[in-house]
Amino acid sequence: MTLVPSSVGYSETAISVDTLTIPTTPEDSLNGTDKLDEESTGTRTTVTDESDPESTTTVPRVRSICCVGAGYVGGPTAAVIAYKNPHLRVTVVDKDERRIRRWNSQHLPIYEPGLAEIVRISRDGLGGKSTVAAKGQQEEGSTGAVASPERKPNLFFSANVAKCIRESDIVIIAVNTPTKMRGSGAGSATDMTAFEAVAADVVQHARNGAIIVEKSTVPCRTAQMIQEMITVRRPSAHFEILSNPEFLAAGTAIQDLLRPDRVIIGSATTEQGQVAAQTLAQVYAGWVNRSQIITTNIWSSELAKLVANSMLAQRLSSINSISAICEATGAEINEVSASIGMDSRVGDKFLRAGIGFGGSCFKKDVLSLVYLAESLGLKEVGAYWRQVVTMNEYQRNRFTSRVIKCLNNTLVGKKITLLGYAFKKNTSDTREAPALEIIKTLLDENPGEIAIFDPCCNPYVIESEIRQLQSFGPPALRDDGGAVKVYSDAYEACASSNAVLIVTEFDEFRNSDPVSASDMKAASQPIPIIAQEVKTSKPSKEEESKNAVLTTSIEDRLIPQPDCAADCPDCQRESGRDIPVHKLSENIPKKQVDWEKIAENMQTPKWLFDGRCIIETKKMSNLGIRVESIGSSGDAF
């Protein structure tokens, strides 16, 4: 593994939240020693060592990028690339026209803190109305104020897949690659149906010389499959294939993109492959420290993603296994985790016990690694990693069994409330959420009602997923004659409940000292994208610019979005749940629940099952609520 040479011109200063600026011109996004060739041939000459005039590499200049796949990876990734590279045309394509319509509207299909702001700025552009003035020069008539340039839109969403692929220099494949559920390798192998179909479209329509980038999580040696496809379908064309895996965490995806701890680019070891890698690296050059951009051979890059997620999943399953021992012995899992986390050899990340990991990555990537090992005849290796998934399922089932046991082994006629549905806080991502499996188990006990409240998920999305359970059994939703009802208010969901289950670790559900509204807002949007703007294009004004203050907010400069049609289904279905367009930075309001109010309206005995270790038990005891927490002994043991 080698570092990309400093010749690519990456900023050597790590990005700072306090100095985040909004790029408005191509010049703002270029740095280092990059410069256009005098003959304007469309390439960029990068000098790797000023003392060696012969160590020069010609890197193609990128003008347009197409990202195929408008989901949780493709949408945010393309938005940040466009935001940080205003000179590039970035297009996200998807055959799902409804999804594309939502990306082009006020109703983004996914929720991530900070995403709405970046999409608005890149998709709609900025007017040139605001001014920036140095401190001490803000009085009327001051000559210290300078107009901030406008920014033209450079992020587009389209369902015309073939056309957009054909017009792009780089084509990024970012489609879902779930676990295969039927046929050979079912339950472990990666389902490559969608990826293969998109790869075929890319090979068919991409212009000769384009760079194809694997952003999806794929099995090792997938690039070879693409190359074989090229050989068969377009033998006279040449494409360089790169692997550029994503390392995004739901709830912090924008922060992960703006401040990545590493960017991995895998390529062929040939000179052309290395040039292609540097070409893609230039896209990241405007905001990523050069030491964090790593190039590898393409197989290492493909495997690195699987191993990274498997290692993280392994830590979660490991600490969850210890939580079972804590419950049986009287030890406290939070105290054990804190003690272990202070060991510098271990670290404190991914040591919080809970009801198991969810999301679209961990389980499928671990299983993909299992399948790879077994395919190579490494059965013991496969068995080792398979146990990570087994332990995860055991933890979730153990939690549900504890609920049923504490309620005298019967839920008939009782109301159970789930606080949280998404697999993780500050996201609307419900893929592989433990909540769904918990609901399935609880329904078998014939409860009077299963109430659900989630502060980020659209109730209609939850209902649509619950309704899918009906194809495997009796009706699940209350509206269809079942027991499940989704609420938009936490207090209504908890009213008359026999037991409340904390399924997602939202800060709203904590019972620690009340968090201020500003702190809750900051927690939901960790990066103040549009908090300030600093103009630094004139060296003579550099010092003044460092102390600049914004006299007109960026929100005032946003180009107005077109109004939705009168029959917009999103407006109709999300009435009361939508985010006001003029309050972009607030996103979904955050407020801690009043547990005293909840306790007053619960059935006696009052049970609370903390599946995320976020509740202070003693405070709940004062409210007459009996608490059972993961990794803590209770009346059930």
C-alpha cells in the first residue's frame, strides 16, 4: 500500500468545522501545484518533485461524474463531491423515477444530518446577494465589504441512465448488494444481480476511456468480472476500473464524507491504473488531507471494506456476549466496557452493548467474508466469522425473551411500546433493523397492541415495512386488523403501556439531565454547513477574511425551490411530518421526552426494557418504573 504522491495537490491541513466554507468557483476547489496545460488539452500536469523535471505525470482532467444509484451511499456521496467541487458536473442516476423525483424536490428520500443543506446548495445554487465584511468595517458605507460570488448548480438527479453515463468522465457504481437469499450460496454470498445489471449498462454506454469506479461493497475480485464483461461486450474499448469503497456510518454520513479518516483507491498496478487512481484522487483533493488518501491494488481495496465492517461487527458481538455474563453475575456492562475501553490497545469505540447491530452493511459483509473463506476451502475461518452473526441474533432474541419472561410469560391483552425503529440514532435507515425482528417475535405472543414511535422515520415508511410481514402470516397493522400501530407522538405511543422497550439509542429517550434545545440541534447536525462563509480568494485580504463575519445568511441566498404540485403524494402522505423548507438547518426537531409524564400514564406494574444502555435506573425507580437493561442484572435473573 502506498500513499498518493503529494503531486496530486492535496491540502495538507485537516478540515476544521470552524473554517468550513462554501466553494463557489473552480479556483476555490483547487490547490497545491495543479495547473492546466498551456495548450488546454483537457489534462492536468502534476509535478511530483520540483527538483526532478522528469518526474511528471499527466492526469486527465475530470469535468463530469455520474453516480449510478441514488440510495444511502450514492446520494450523499455525490452531493458532497458536488459541494466540494463546484467546477464539476455531478449527476446521480437511478431507474427508480419516484426516488429521483424526491431528490429533485423538498422531500429527500433519506434523512441524514446536514444532507438537506448540501443538496440545496449544490443542486439549486446560491445567489450573489450576501456580503462579507471584516470586523470593524461593518458600518454603512464601509469599503471593507465585498460581494460573495454566486454559485451555479452542479448537482443533478436524473432517470436517464444511458445518457448520463455516456456524458461522464468517471462513472461510480453505488447500488445495493444484499445477501443472496436463494440458490447457490444463499444466506452468505452477495447478491450481485443489481450490480451486474448496472455494470453492463456502464460498459455498454460509457465513452471509451472513462473510469469505472466500484463504490458498492462487492466481493473480492469483482473488478475481474467487470473486465471480462468489457472484453465480451466492447473488446475495442478501454476502461480503467477502480475500487473506492465507502466507509459511511448512518447518522454521521455527511460528517464521514467531509472529514474521512481515510479514502482508499484500489487500481491496477499498471501505469494507466495508477494514473486513473490519481485522477479519482483529484476529486477528493479539495478537502481531504493527502496522508489520508491511500492507494492499493484493486483486490486489497475490495477486501478492505469487508474486513473493516467485519471487524467492527466482531467487536459489537464480543461485548454483547459479555453482557450476558454481566446479567447472570451482577456485573455492570457499562462499567466493564469503560474499563476495557481505557486500554490503549483496545480503544473505546464499538464497545457499547445493545440488542445487536443492524443496517445494510455489517451482517451482509460478515456473511460475504464467510462465503469467501468457505469458497477458498477455509472452513474454520468461515465458521469463526459466522459466529459473529450468530451472536448478534442471539443477543436480539435474548432481549425479547427477557421482555416476555418479565411480563409473566404472556402478552395477551397487553400494550407494548417500542421507542425507536431505525437501527441507529439520527438516521431514517431501517434496513436490517433489530426492531423488525423483535416485532415478529412479539406478535407471536398475541399482544393487545404493539405501539411504535421513531423521531426520524416517516410513519408511512414503517407501516409499509410492517405490512410486508402480512405476506408471511396474519395482518400485522392495526388498520388491517393486527396489533401494530405507528404513532407520531411519543406520549400517545406510551399511554396505557404495560412495557416500554428502548430499541434505538436516540438522545430523545435518555433520562439524564435535560439537554438544551441547542445541544439537541447540534447533536442532530454535527457539521454547521451553512453557519458561515469566508472569502479568501484575495491574498491581500487574507487576514481580514479570517475575522470576517457574514452580514447576510447563506439561507437567504439559497435559490427558491419550486413548489410541489397540488397532488404531490409526499406532501399528502407526510402531512405534519415534513421539514419546513425555511428551516433547513433545524431538520427534524429534537426534544427529550418527559419520563415523568410517560410514567403517569403507564399501566402498573410499569416496565422499561433498555436495549441500548442509555437509561439511568435509579431515576426511573423514583418514578415507579422497573428497569431491565442489557448487561445489568435485574428481577428476571
